Amino acid sequence: MPKKINTLAVGAKVRDPLSKYYGVPVGFQIADKNHAGYPANSTTLAAEKILCLKPFDAMESGGNSNRQSYGNNRYSLANLRQWLNKSGTNWYQAQHSYDHAPGSSYVWNNVNPYDTEAGFKTGFSPQFLAAILPTTLTVAKPTTDGGGSETVTDDFFLPSKQEVGLGSENGIAEGSLLALFNSNNSSRLRTCTPQAIANSNYSSNPSSAANWYWRLRSPNSGIASSVRYVYADGSEYSSDAFNGYVGVLPLCNLSSDTLVSDEPDSEGYYTIQWNQAPTTPPGITVPDSVKSGKDAAISWAASTDPEGDAITYQLDRWSNNTNAWTTIYTGSNTSFTDTGITTAMDSVQWRVRAKDSKDAYSAYTTSQVKTVTHNADPTVSGADANLGAVTSPPSRAYTVGDVDDGDTLTIVEALDGSEVRTIEDAERGKTYTFGLTAAQFAALAAGEHSMTITVTDSAGNSATRVVTFSRSITMISVQRDAIETGAMAEKILISVRFLGAENNLTVEACNNAKDATPTWETVTPGRKHLFTNKTKTATKWAVGVRVKLTKTNTSDTIALYGVSGSYL
């Protein structure tokens, strides 16, 4: 199981197999942990061996005579500092008006020029470079430049005299002692990598088993061109900046949360284990039919993260009119409604990738290219409306239309979601009326209802108009059709089944129901009633019954379940 790098002992060896110099993974040692003055929660790495032999700085074209002849010993301006912190072959930029790149004409005896060599960072993995913590360093200034000190902030850097146990430079404390070193020269003994030797053109290169010289960032402050370095026996020495036979042993700082393997490999190195990206979303779903001006529902399967980090997604859309990918959504959801399909697009495509909380991205999952259908929606005249409370059957007159002349139109009228009428091959501009019959209205319960008019064209596009209303029932009134009798009815008995207040129930009957103006008499339900009327104007006698039930309060519920009776 991986563990944090700061759990390793000082001196332990680590490397990233993907971070190389001269084509070989760079081996480091733990030099310190939470070193004073370095970034918080950092672990300091120092190259295990001398990685290359290089001049500190090239000869200059003017200014100080020593620097013209032997190079500049000021670390902030040094070619080597710049090279350590750059990638690619175009790493060099003049630091002042007299500056030169470390080409063969400007270094001692043409030994190890590096103006055309790619910057040191070139061979390092993106993960390693992203994990480096920039470090602010104190550096003594040569007396030629006014003495004292200055600070620089770098990713890779050379140690100072103070940091390797060789004391201060001109009374300037350039940091503090790193745990990897001490006052004994043996702590500073270093050999060269085989690659460092193989790539050096110095005539007196060391063997891979021999200790060698390696550079410090400290100047020999009293001489404008002289730079301190560690001698082969671990003691302090100095030489001109343009000398190319001195080795380079860089340092850097990584977060102490960086993970390494639980055990070292066969060569004794713990392997740095970078954060792994989430898995690629295993699928993406897009509409079968894509239409301009219409929403497109996009969804994808969830990714997982090896470290359990939180995952977000990036959804992009490609269209033929721009021939470019555009990010249309970022977030933790696994679906998104794309509202941006326009008539300018004839074909579209979507892709999605996952990102963890450490900004590591998965590969993309990409949909098929979809052809965009351009077809306008049909229309229904007017606007949606709320009629409020109604006591009689509502109706709505309307027309339909469609600018696509070749499309046929179908209208569906629905009451509370249930189809009432379908009109095939509807005519554009013709007035249609959706009205409820008395029977349909009477069958509605009290409360909210809707009348929906939907027109659909032959391309599958549709438009809807909705009229809402509430049926307000304050009274129920029913009347029985007249029942002809052979003779005048003399008495009647009526029973009523209902829900409501009894004093709000009115029952009436007549024995001359065929008359233009019948004689209605109030009847008590459940009791025999004797008709008082003895006359008629119609040719025949007939019995009639009517019942009315009203609410006491608007919140009451009333119902009329049945009316029955008999007459004599």
C-alpha cells in the first residue's frame, strides 16, 4: 500500500520512472523534511549523484572584466539556474545586456557547452513538475554587485554552502543546514552517473566510481567570476563560472503528501506514485433525433477514482459550423440538457471526460455524429389561460399553423389529460372550437381542471395550448322527465339519498307536468304527499319531480346519489 514520502528516512532513495535526464530516471535522496524556510509540508529531494558537468555561466560581452573573461558568479543571473528551470531547446533568455548563452565560444576550452541542449525540466513527467513546490532561496551577492543578499524562487535549485554544512558566505546565512549533510566532508561525497560521464567532453572525466566536484549556488563573493563548489574530498573549493568540468546536483521540494511505494525496488529506490486519473466514463447517451431549437438530453455513465477523490465532469459539444469543441457543462451530475442546438448546425457531436479533485483528467468518451433536423414547431393561436371558477361548460376557439408547408397537422383535444377529440389533417388558419358538453361538464368533480389543445406536425414537433378552470359547485339540481298518467295523480311518495344538510334539500312534485306552467308543490322526502292541484291545461296528466341541494358553506361537500318514489 502506498505511503507518504515524508515517512521515509533522510537519505532514502526515491525516483519517478517517468522523470528522466539523459534518458535515465533521475534518482533522488530525501535531503530533509519541513526544512526551515522551505515551503510548508514539503519534503526536500537532492539528486543522489552528479547528473551532468556544466559551466555555471558563460563569458560576457562587456561590463566587469573578470566576467568578460570567466563568466558571472551571481546566481540570480546564471545560465545554469535558468537551464535548471526550463523545458525545451529555446530555454535561454538574456538576463542582462552583457549576457551570453553557454555556447562553445563562451565557455572554457569548449568544455560542455549547453546552449542547444533542452532545459533540465524537459525529461520530467507532467505529474512531477506539477507536484514541485516553488522554493524561495537566499543567495549571497558578490561584492561587485553591492554585497549582501537577494532571494530567488525556483523549482530546481543548487544548494548553498550553508545548506551542505560549509558555513556562510561573506557572513550571509544562505538558509540552514539540510539534514542530509553535516560538518563532515564524507556527507558531501558524490559520484557521477554513467550518463553524466558519457555526455561530457572534458578530457579528464572521472570514472563512475570516483568522487567528483559539484556546484553550489554561493559565489566566491570577493571575485566577480568565481563560484563555490564541493571538491572531490567533500571540502569547499571555488573556480571560474565558465569552467565546464564541475558537476550539477540539483534539489527540489515536493509536497509531503506525495505517495511512494510501500517497499523499495530491486535497486533500492522507492517509486513515486502519482495521483491516478479517474476512469473514462464508460458510456454516453445522446438523442436518436436532434432538432434545432430543441433541447437535447445528454447523459453518461459514472466514472470511478482509484484514490476515491471527488469527481466532476466536462461535457463538450462539436458542431460543423465552428468545427471546434466547446465546453457546455462542468459539474458533478451525470446528465445535462443541451439547449444550444441552432439552425446554424447541420451536425453535432458530444464528448465527456472525468476530472478528480487533483485536476487529473480521464480520456474522453465520444458520441456518434448526429445530423440536425431543421423543422419549425407548429403553432396554436392565443395564449394559455386560467378561466377561474366557472358554472357552465367552457369553450375555446383557436387556429393552428406551421411554416413548413409540407408538414401535415394533427390536433388532439384533451380534458384532464384524457383525449376527447382528434382532428387529422387539420387546416392551417381554420377556426376550431374545443367546448365541453353539458354532460362532460356535469361529470366533472369540483376543483381544478384543464383543457389541452396539442398540435403535432408530421416531423414530430408539437405545440400545446392549455386552458385551466375550476368547477365551482354550490348547488345540485335535477328534474325528472314528465311521466304521463292515465288519470290525475292524487298522492306521491319520494325518497332521496344525498350528502349535505337536510334543511338545504328542496323536493318538489307536480301532477300536471305537461302544462306550460306546472303547479309545483313542496314534498317532504319519506312522507306521503297529497296533491292540492286539481286542474291541467295540457291534454294529458303527468307526474313531475325535481330536487335541489345547496351548500351551506363553500367548504362543504354535497352529493345527490339517487331519487326514487311512487304515485297513486
